[in-house]
Amino acid sequence: MNNMNITDIVNPANLVYKKNSVLNDLPMHYCPGCSHGVVHKLLGDIIEELNIQEQTIGVAPVGCAVFAYKYLDIDWQQAAHGRAPALATAIKRLLPDRYVFTYQGDGDLAAIGTAETLHACNRGENIVIIYINNGIYGMTGGQMAPTTLLGMKSTTSPKGRMYERDGNPLDMPKLLAELDGVCYVTRQAVHTVGAVKKCRRAIKKAFEYSALNKGTSIVEVVSTCNSGWKMTPDFANRWMVENMFSKYPLGDIKDTIQA
Amino acid sequence: MTEEIIIAGFGGQGVLSMGKILAYSGLVQGKEVSWIPSYGPEQRGGTSNVTVILSDDRISSPVLNTYDTAITLNQPSLDRFESLVKPGGTLIFDGNGLSRMPSRKDINIYQINATEYSISHNATKTMNMLILGGLLKVKPIIEVDNVLSGLKKMLPERHHHLLPMNEQAIKAGMKLIQVFTV
Amino acid sequence: MRKGSEEIMLMKGNEAIAHAAIRCGCDGYFGYPITPQSEVMETLMELEPWNTTGMVVLQAESEVASINMVYGAAGCGKKVMTSSSSPGVSLMQEGISYMAGAELPGVIVNVMRGGPGLGTIQPSQADYFQAVKGGGHGDYKMPTLAPASVQEMADLTVLAFDLAFKYLTPTMLLADGIIGQMMEKVVLPPYQPRLTEDEIRAKYPWATLGKPHGKKPNHITSLELLSEDMENLNKRLQARYRTLEKEEVRFEEIACEDADYVFVAFGISARVCQKAVEIARSEGIKAGLLRPITLYPFPVEKIKELSNRVKGFTVIELSAGQMVEDVRLAVNGKVPVEFYGRMGGVVPSPNEAFNALKEKLIQ
């Protein structure tokens, strides 16, 4: 190994890993340590693997992922805050043979877009909802989200979220799993290699299910926001495992197709 | 020829559908027509009215100050619209339950006790057709055949077996209407 | 009834919109019930166009969802619409602004009722400002068509789609409770087939239908973080609005040739004024009526031209006076411009309109 030079290293014969072709060659605007980049990569992987790049339309939210459309080489629409499921509903209704997914954060899906999310799910729209839950508003600088844990500090709950004032953190996937229109709900994370692999399988399943016309598939990814949480990326991951997972336990919540 | 008509009564008395039949009949007779309901909660039991205009020319305002003919089926409607009949115009009223009768001397007034008649003949569903018959008797603006074609056009096919019953009611209404002298 | 080969039908203005939409090749309708326009969706559900033309009809959970469904479908190059009445259209303003920013075509029908607030279900024209001055945020304009008959409810639905796609903009059909609820004769527009996906790709290469192999992806967005880029988008929009203002002004003149006094009114008010013109003429007053059909773009040049030869204008609206401001801007002080309006759902009678002309303007 010692006598390998750069040419040997980039030799295609020595290739052990390649970025998927759906992910664009662009530096991402996400903070170092953010979970978004990993989930974007997984989406690219799966779109490539299922060979559905030409049939997939993504709907980007308002929030940190507002520029998601820059990073994946597919057709995208960028929605008003919270309205992604309404856009996706219409796109899928008018183009029923396409793969349509929304990519939403917890402010987008669980606060301002609660109605659109719930009703799209209740109608059983055959779409995939990718739900990034990091318990905070990242884009606007770390304000309290509906998913912020009790006692968790944010710029609008500087002394921590209080039940008496702010209510309990909202578990949307658990709530949505109650709806007959929803066929698959799972909660994943991307903080370890093992978790990333599981999450990849879950997203793939969601896309496959959406082609079966059996209803809505929801993949929540419990994520870190080290900037908003004011932690180092490594500490944020540990903090997530210790604090977020007890409120948002990982695993499948509903799967009517495999069951 | 332009005939501006207001029909008013309680919701459920068939005011809007009578107006509709008149409008459809006008269409069959090749006239310009407009039909405006008072829409909203009135449909659910309050006072309801409909303006119908039949004309040989393009209809300008479907909203009117005064009417050539007013048809009133209850006291509030009589109270509201008697004064809005143009001098020389026509008022047709149902006498059921009235405590104050019409009083104008410069218009032609007719009474038709359609409510009473339709109850005694167990035919309240065609009460409005009695009144329509009465109207056509005193103001033959539309031919009865065209009214029947209009009705046929308006009713879904599954209700077409009711046409003879409606025709009978129109004819009965023509006999029932009487001149009212103030 | 047939007139030539065309069938003459009798229906409500709201129903005419539904029929016209199906016939002009509309791909989708998304709406939420509200009086006085619920017949639009009810008629569509009754007609079941998904069985004939393939048009999608969906009752949404709110007007917010409806307009965003319109956004999503329009982003795919589809011909789609929604309809509502004043309070619902207020809820749609966010989505309309996003559509303007993302340069998306779509038709929004507002069958106006009296406000503010929950207001009344009776007719009104008090959403004029909201429609023509940009009801949502940001610098945008929306072509706004004002039907004054059931026939125009049908015809202008078709035109609204044409303008929406020609100028890539949300376009509004601004009607009122009476035009929506009244029945009149109507000859429906001829059937046009819906566009195929290939046709959409050819005509609207920006549409997100799925990225063809080897091509760049399409992005529907109104977001440009760089000020210069956002200014360029705005410049493009403004240039389009100037073209609209030059090429798409529509109005009707009634008895204006020899008129001394001219009513300016749209929608149901114009019908009332038409009768007021008859009353005035019967009293020897040479009155006329200018009826803007496009409220944006507004017939500024026509009004300027009239102001050179008439003694004054009377503007009649179902509001506290909104369009009158645009008439005054066009007249620019040359002759008096008087206003008479009723609010909160009250419709002025032809006599009221005539008296306004006589008492405010002529005396």
C-alpha cells in the first residue's frame, strides 16, 4: 500500500464506493453534522436502484430542506410552508403512474402543515412522505417546534419547553398510523452505519409501496440539529439517542402490506 | 314583450321551482329569460322569493325595483311586494292564513286558494302548479304546451311519470283563480 | 333548444363554469364548499368528467389545500382550477402569490359575497382591490375577468385559462353571488381535448412531469435567495404585465357613442346600470355604460378617450368604492367622477343607479 500513488487510488479497478448518480455534484448548504445530507443520499440511492429517476417528482418544503431540489437530479416542486402534501396530492392524482414524494421537516409537517398532512394521509394518497424530525426549527435559527422535547431549550423556549404552556411534543407518525389511508409508517435515524442501512431499506420500501396504490407511506427520520441544539455533531448524536429516542422510539409503527 | 315577475312565499312552497318551470318554459318559447333566487337560509323554511324575467329582448338588469306581476303565497310576501307592483300590473295571492288582504286599486288583483285546494285534494306537491295555472290563465305569456315541455326539460327522466299530474294541476289552477275586488 | 347547431341551455352561472371547464379541456378542479358558489363543485361531481374527459375533481380539506393542489398540478403543466367565495379566496392569497412567483398558470374563481369577515352570503364586489391590486404578498398582478351574465361565466372561464397559459400567471374570474346564482340562457363552448403528456412537454417545457433521460430537471419554485436574481424574476413578471396591459384589455360599451354621461360598472352592477341607462334615455338624458370585462388590465385608454367627450362618469359598485379609484386615475381630473355603492350584500336597484347619476352628477 505504501507505494500507491494518487493515480492508483483513483483507478476504477480500485473503486469500493461510488456516490449515486442522482445526487448532484454540489456542495450542500447543510451544517456539518446535519442529518439531511445523509437522507438526501439515501433518496438518491433508492431512486437510482429502483431506476425511477424519470418517473419521480419531489416536493420540497419550507425549512432547511427548502433547497432539496438542488441536490437530487429529478423534477421538483417547491411548496409553500406546510403545503407539500397538497401539491403531492394533485401531482399524483394527475400523474398516477409517477412516484411522488414530499420531503418535510417537523415545523412543516407537524405544525403549519398539519391539516394538509393529515388529510392527504386520510385520503390515502399514494405518495411517500419523508419526515425529518429534529425537534426544532433549524432554518429560522432554533425556535421551538411542535416536536421539541419537554425541557428542551430553544430560542423561543429559552428556559425549556413547558407542558403547561406549550403542551407535549407531538408524535405525528403515531397519530397518522391510526388512519386507514396510511399503509406504512416507520421511524428511523441515520446516526450510525446500522441505522443508515435500516433507514435505506425503509425508504426503499416506502417507494415500492407507493407504486402498489395501497395508501400513504411515511418515513420519519429522527435527526439532529447540532447548530440549533448548540452541540457538537458527535454530542448531538449521543444526545439524540439518550433523549429523543425515548419519546420517538425507532422501528416500524405500521405496515399493512407486509403484515 | 318583457314580463318581470316576482314569486314569494315560505321555503318549501315550491317558489323557486315554480320560477324555474316558468324560466324553462320561456326558453322553450324562444324568449330571453333570467331567474334569480333569494339564496341562503331562506331555502330552509324562511321567506323565499325568486325573480323571473321573460323577454323578447336582451335582459338588462335581473335586479328590479318594481314588477309587472307579483305572486305572493304568505302574509310577509304580500306585505312586501304588493306595493312593488307597477301601476296597471298584476298581483296574484294565495288567501291562506292572511290577516290583511290586498288593498291597491290601481292594479289587477287575483286570489287563488291553492294551499287550501291542494290540502283538500291531497296534492300539496303540485300546489305551485295550481298557481302557475292561475298565472297563465290571467296572463297567457307562455303557451301551456311550452310549460309542459319546459317541465319535461327540467325534470329528470325518472320523474317524467309525474307530468300528467302536473298538467292536471295547471288546468285546475286555471279554474281556481278568481278576480279579487278591493 | 337549438340555435343553429348550438344547444341553448338554461343554467346557473356557477353551473356554467363547471360545464365550460370540462369542455375546454380542464385537467383538474380542487375546491372547498362555500356559499354562494358550491354549485361549481356540485355540478362537476354530478357530471363525473373523470369518466368522459378524464378530468380530476377533488374536494379538498380547505381553500388553502385547494390552491396548493392547483399549484402542484399547474406545476405539471396541467390546466387546473379552483373556485371559492370571498372568505375562502382570502385564505388562498398565499398560494396565489406563490403561483405568481413560480409563474404558474391556473384559474381561480371568486363568486364574491359581502364582507369583511364572515360577512354575508349575499352578493358583493368588495374584493376588487384584493383581486386587481395583488391580494397576496409581493409585486404581482393577476389578470381578472368580470363576467356579467351566465353566458360570460362560461366564455370567460375558457378565456381565463387561455390568458393563464399565455402569460403563465394565476388568473381570476371575479363574479358575484347574483351572477353565480342566477339562471340564464347559455350556449356552452365547444369541446377541446385535454392536452396529452407529449403535448404538455412540447408546449410547456418547464412542467415537472418527470425528468426525461439526459435532460436537466425542472424546478417549480418562487425562491431566489440572491436579491439580483429575485429582481430579475420581478422584471420578467413586470414585462409580462406591461404586455398584458397592452394586449388584453376587454370591455363592452353600451350607448356610449352619443353619451353625455357614462356609467362605469362591472358584473351585476353593469346589468343594473344597463337598465339605469334605459331609464335615463327614457327621460331624455343621454347616458351610456362602459363595462370593463378585464378589471386587470383595466381599460384606462378607453376611459381617457371617453373623458375627452363626456361630461362625467358615475361609478356603481357593490362596495364602498374600489374600482372608482382606477376610473379617477384614468380620468385624471378632466371631468367629475361620482360614485354610488351599496355594501354588505345589498344590490342597488336600477332606480338608485339612475338617481345617483341625476343627483350627484347632473345637478
